[in-house]
Amino acid sequence: MCSSSSSTMPSKMFAVVGLAAVVSPTVNEVPADFPETVLWRFQLASLGTQLMVWATLGLGFGALTARRQRRSAGVASSTVIG
């Protein structure tokens, strides 16, 4: 059912992204005299922030999904009984 043009789409996208990465100029945003400890602490804080954001979103979505499943299971069981 899958046509040959749709199966080559991911490889074409990888090629375009790879070409863009090769053609793009390199950027060094951190000056040579910037303290390494400050940069390391910033990176750790950024990682911690990302972990907290994604954990909160995942747990919140999981709780809402479980709540909705319980409600739909309750509606289905009540319709069978009633």
C-alpha cells in the first residue's frame, strides 16, 4: 500500500538536514575567557529545568488520560447494566 515515493521521503529529509548542517557556518558563542564552572552550572540547570518540564507534562497528561479512561469505562459499564 505504501508507494515508493513515500518510502524515500525520510531519506530525502535526512539528506536535506545533513546538507544544511554541512553548509551552515560554525558558531562559537562562548568567549574564550568565560568561566567553565559557570557554563557547566548553567548546562546542569538547563537540563534540570527540561527534566522538570517534561516530567510535569508527562505526569499531568498521564493523570488526565487515566481519569478519562476511568470515566469512559464507567459510562460503558453503566450502559451495559442499565
